[in-house]
Amino acid sequence: MIPEIKKDAQTRMTKSIETLRDSLSKVRTGRASTAIVDHLKVNYYGSDMPLSQVATVTVSDARSLTITPWEKPMVAAVEKAILASDLGLTPNTAGTTIRINLPALTEERRKELSKVVHTQGEDSKVAIRNVRRDANQQIKDLLKGKTVTEDDVRKAEEDIQKLTDKAIKDVDDVVKQKETELMAV
């Protein structure tokens, strides 16, 4: 029973880290990345579709993206989705190709984004600590039910703490890597 609790805790902690990586990939850095527009939904004949399912998104150079819709009528819909998004970017259309130029980040904006990155990192750490709390509670419930010994509980709690420490270190590494990427000019 205890190994299942540990495995579940580790899986949930790993998911928290993956969620952090995913959300940080949407934070814009000085370089162009297709992840910036991955979350956009485009109205495709009445239903909202992810941008990647209606167009090809490529990085044309360090500061610009090129979006090529697969159908000519979709150019206007993709443009509309970009303008309506929270990205604050203006698309330039030439025929069936849409270019998005990413302006250089100011120092002030970099610091704001750095704060956002730190906040998301702290949220992930809280989620990981909640997983630890849940796992420890499940183990204590087993002790109350007299299915495990106190030594087993102590050992299991130490193992879960080791998992937590490793997960929090991973979160710190992800945040530090993103901050380095943000501050690079």
C-alpha cells in the first residue's frame, strides 16, 4: 500500500513540474518561439480549433514567426484570433502568409515577466507540498487502521520528503532556466 502512495505522489509531483514547463513556454522571451501562439484558438467554420490544426507555424528568424494557413479563407480568421489574444502582437498579412514581428523586450518588461515566472514557480511548489501533505495523510490513515507500523510510516514520510525536495529543486531549475532565457538580450 505504501509503495502505491509513493508512486502516486511522485506522478503528481512530476505532473506539477510538467504543467509549470508548459505554462512557462507561453511566457514570451526575447526570441521567437512557436510556443507563443500554441494556445490560440481559431474559429474554423463555426468551431474553435487550435492554431496548429489550421496552419503551419514556423520561426523565420530570431524575432519573427510565419503562419501559413492551409486554406485561403482561414487567413482572416487566424489574423482575428491573433489580434483578439492576450499577446499584444500585430500580424502582417501578405497574401496567404501572416508574419508576426516580436518587438524586443524592454528591461522593465523583462523584470515583470521574471516576476510572473517566479509566481508560477511558487504556485508549483505549493502544489508539490500539497501532494506531500496528501501522501503523508494517507500513510497516517494506514497507521490508524493498524495496517502498517510506526517505523514504516517514518520511513515512508522520509521517502516522500526526498521526493518533495527533488521536485522542488526541479522547479527551481526550471524557473532559473526561464529567467536566464528572459534576461538574455
